[in-house]
Amino acid sequence: MEKLPKVSFIIPTYNGKKLVKRCLNAILSQKYPRKNIEIIAVDGGSIDGTLELLKKYPVKIINNKKRFPEGKGMGKSQGVKAAKNELIVFVDQDNEIQGDSWLLNMVEPLIKDKEIIGCACKLKVEKRDNITNRYLSLVGTDPFAIYRSIEGRMALNKINLKDEGNYFTYIIKTENCLCTGGNCFIIRKKLLNEIHGYTQDVEMIYELASRGKNKLAIPKNAYTHHLTINNYLEFLKKRNFWAMHQRSKNLEGRKYSWEPKTFREYKTFLSFFIKAITIIPNFIISLKCYIKTKESAWLLHAPSVFLITLIYAKVGFQGMFKKTL
């Protein structure tokens, strides 16, 4: 492999002392030149000892007064502005990158192919996790996005990937744009500069694709363990919170929208929506996946997509109602 590039890890933190510790330990255990790694923690005002923990590590700490990680001028955006290196690695605090060669696997496609804009990391399903966390490791943190996310399409084997040896590549299209970029993602900083910084993962992917920068890599041997949730009720509450946040506070400076615009997008969305609210089609999918993999977490798929669809519909109607007042 060629000379290894310098990377800047950006980790939004907030009241997650134990999670942050395992996240940092995994980063610092990488078989990668330490001088080529910069770590930036953008903290949203932790009061549980997270800040004290961060000071024990070789980490640059930024005070994120806006608290939230995603959105214009918020945590990840602040981290990108402060980063010094050519590659940006976004890692959420509840992620533990797997193995000491994770970073080597993630930078390899970017070294070999200059057209690749970034690399998405696959989620590891950990048997010791609760069933809800295992399910979200299968399909991604938002089951509603399964039809428009690379992680979701990969879980359902509904995506055409090109095999490049140690990694797959995928060409992103702006219509029915498949998005990625959460949890653990690596991207060239110069591309973020071209789109005037970072706003949100889906916004980043869409904006670059609209400029013809649309070749993405998914390394075969790069995984993260995302310890996102403790139980199913917490999962539903969390999705409701983020849906409300996105609708009311995170629209500034965004061009990407999940709302369909073209006939094909309406067709895709209506097909997904009908399957979601009728439950039966997704139940058949979850049953087939369960039989194939013997993973019981797949049985949560149909009710999860149904309930999250209802939550998003509720938030959407509330937003429309407020506009009419």
C-alpha cells in the first residue's frame, strides 16, 4: 500500500463516558502511524465525567454549545472546520470500530481509486446484544430509511455492488438517492470543502452526487459495533425525538429531502409506505430472513417499520398543522 494518508477522527460526545472510553481505545489500538492520526471530540456539554475522561487521552476537545452532532454549524461541522488532515473519519460515540486493521481497510479504497469519495462501514451484529440492538445492526438505526439507505439495501440484498477485491463500490444516483454516512464513515476533506462543509450525512452524500462525485466504497472487512439502544421502548422514543428534531430544528441549509419529487420517487415511496402500513409484506420478508440467518432479531422488522412509519407520519402532520396556524 502507498504512503498512508493522515486522518482526523471526529467524535461528537455527550454524556457517554463508558461508550467514549471504548470508542477511543479502539481508535488508539489501530495498526496505523500514530503521527498520522488526529482525534477531535466535539462535546455537547457533558456532565457525567465524559470531559474528564477525554482529557486523559490525546484528544482535541471542542465545546459544542449547540449540543447536537448533525445540522448546520453543529458538532460534526465544527469538527470538520478544526480538522487538519486530508481524510475525515466520522465516528459516533456509541461505536466501537472492530479490529486493529479497521483504519487500514477503510483508507485502502481511497488510496487505490481517486474517484472514490468515501467509505462506508458495515455494522457488526453482536450475539450478546439485546434483540433490538441486534435488529438495528442488521438494517441500520432507522428502519424507515431501509428502502433509501445503503445499509438497508445491503441487509435485504437489494443493491447492486461491484466487487473490487477487498471492497465493493457503488455509484450513487440523485434520484431515489441511497444514503449513508452515519456511525462510521471516512471521506476526503477537500470534498467537504467543495460543498461548504458538513451539514448532515444524507445531505453530504446527495450534494456530492449532484456534483458528479458519486463513487462510494464499502470495505469487506471493516465493521463497527454500534451499541445504540437498551430496549425496544427506548428505540421508539429515540426515533420520535429525532423525528421531531429534524422537522423543527434541522432544516436550515439543507437541499436534500426524503420527500419524493419525481414519478419514480413517488412510485418507490408509495410502494414502501403501503408495505409498511399493511405489515404483511414486511412480515414475509422478516420471516424469510429469519429462516435464512436464524437471527431472531429479524422478527422485529415488520412491527418496527410499521411503528416508525406511524411516528414519522404523526410528526409530518403536526408540522403541516403548525404551518396552517
